[in-house]
Amino acid sequence: MRVDGIIFDKDGTLFDFRATWDVWAMGVITELSAGDTALAQRIADAAVFDLAARAFLPDSPIIAGTNREAAEAIGSALPGRSIEAIEAFLSARAAVAPLAPAVPLDPYLTGLAARGLALGVITNDTEAGAVAHLTSAGVLAHFAFVAGFDSGHGAKPDPAPLLAFCRSTGLDPARVVMVGDSHHDLLAGRRAGMQTLGVLTGTAGVADLAPLADAVLPDIGHIPEWLVA
């Protein structure tokens, strides 16, 4: 086997981005705008979110950004509110987002662990948000390492959090694969000297991911087959 460990991004990788975060964003915009349709449009524009389609556009800074960056983007449409308050609001709403796993996660992760693989999650969400989501999905115990942008290791595309996983598990970065749905994920993996896999459960397409990926798969369910190819 050419892999001893797998690092997963969270949103768009473990959880389908559209089914989870488009729904979440629509709820956030509705709540923040409080019935003011013009304000809702300004918030949507700041978030690069299509209100008619009820979906993020591919170039939204919120897709791969940190919670702070999301707050700063949305805050540009809410000049009367502090970024800190908006960030706290987004964190609270994200903790109860309607999660849609990309595959049935518990049996899938059990299968990977049975292969002797060390598993981790590195997200640009908060660590608390990641832990809440993995706990809600019933899969937190499968992961040896969970880090958010606020865990003290930096945020993707910085490779530092990925290398922190390797230090924690004692693994050689060259025998670890970073799996993600965005340029940030794969660039971080390349910079860390890891193998990289792109998945299509986010907003990016094959053409976006292929230049930085050893392979692009429909979803994480195809990784076991890739491991033995």
C-alpha cells in the first residue's frame, strides 16, 4: 500500500457541499436580512451567492475560506455590525448546519481504519465546528487528528496543519494523501509533499482540480479502489 494515512477536508469532501452549505447559507441570509429583500441581495452579493438558484457561485470566498474570512465578506454588506459578532453568529449557525454526508461515513471510515490507515480532518472551519459536525455524524472517534483554522497550525493552503497531522501520527508526509474538493486543499497537500486526491462533491470541477491532483474522483467512496490500483 502506498498510503499510511489520509487527511480529509470536511466541507465538500466528507460532507456534500451543495446539500449542506447552500442550504445553510440561504438560512443565514434570510435570518440576517430579516425580511429586507434589498439587504438579502447585498448579503448574497457579498457572499457570491446566487439567491435565485439558492447556491454559492464557484468563486465565492466563503467556499474554501476560514470562518473569519466568511464573516469579513458578509460584514461588507452589514456595516453596522462588528466582524466579531458576525463571526460568532456564523459559527453558531454552522454548528447546526444540515449535514449531508458524501457517503455513509461510519461504515466507510471503519473500512479505512481496518486497512491500518491513520485518519485526520483538516478544515478551514473552526476546530469546534469540525468536532461538532463529526460528533453529530457519529464519526469523531474514527479520527486521530482534527484541526481547524484556529487550532494553532494555520489554515490551508498553508501546509503547516497537514504537517502537524504527520507529527501527531508519526507518518512520513510522502505516504499521506490529502483529499479535498478545492484548490486550497490540494495546494496544501502538494506543499506538504503529500499525495493528493480531488473529489467532486464540492463546487470545483475536474479541470479545476486535476492540475494539483494525482487523481480526481467522484467522491470519497472511490478512495479504497484507488488505494489498490
